[in-house]
Amino acid sequence: MGTINENLSGLIDEQVIKEFLKSSKFLANNMLSLRRQYGDKYIAVSDGEVVASADSPEELKETLAEAGIDYRKVLIEYIPPADIIYIL
């Protein structure tokens, strides 16, 4: 049994996987600044940068379509408000 990347390589374009991983790292490394800028919004991240934001997933999907971006090829994430504190 291989890694997730090895198992998905035949199903998904390897470039899409690389961009997804880059975008995931971008989210993890920049969450505090993203919460300040995009708090309580949905964002679309592609290749390590925010390409669109909106108040709802439906609005974000429309915004992406208008920009000619396939919503299936971006990482979509809800960004919680900056003033929310999580206790784990």
C-alpha cells in the first residue's frame, strides 16, 4: 500500500495534487493573517494564493465561474472570524 499521493496519482493530475498541497501549506502557515483579512468568509486558494473570497459557498462558486476558475481545482476553506478563540 502506497502513500496517498501514490494512490491518487492515477486518478488525479499530479499538478493538481501539487497545487493542493501547496495551498494546504499556505493555509496552515498563514491562518492568523487570513483570519484578520478574510474572517467569516469562504476563500478559494490555488497554488498557494487566495484567488477569490465570498460570504457563502454558493457566492464563491459563482465568483470563481465568472473568473473562469474551476471550483473543483481549488481549495475552498471557511475562515473563522479573528475574534473567535478555540479551546482544544
